[in-house]
Amino acid sequence: MVKNAFISVISQKENEENRGSVEFQVVSFTAKIRKLTSHLELHKKDFSSQRGLRKILGKRQQLLAYLSKKDGARYKELIGELDIRERKTS
């Protein structure tokens, strides 16, 4: 629930400023992904929702790849805030 609260705070702030920013799009895709994931836990055979989830995951992956190429610091900050990727332990 903490992640969802964080996402709503970011989305409200970004909603007023810039909806087209990469960060806002990644946050909105992440919210949709979490919602669809919880839906698919209950409805395992909902194949159209599975397809939609895969499409959203692909779009988010493309945006994150773009952001990592353009600005690595913003990418790392966004990944850390949303807790999307697993962190490597060295």
C-alpha cells in the first residue's frame, strides 16, 4: 500500500505539471500494471487482460530504456522510488 500512496502523490504532482514526461508515463504504467496483476491473480484465465498487461509492460520497458540512455541519474532515481527492478547485491 505504501507504493500505491507514493504513486498517487507523484501522479497528482505531475498531473498539474507535465503529463507527457517520461517519469509520469512510467508511474501511470506502473499503477496499471499493479492493478492488472492483482486482477489476474483472481482471474487466471483472462487472456485478454494478460495480453494487455504484456503490452503495457513492453511500453514501460521502452520508456525506461529511453530514460536510461538519456539520463542515467533520473532513471536510477525513478527505479529506486518505484521499486521496480531487483537490486543487485555485490
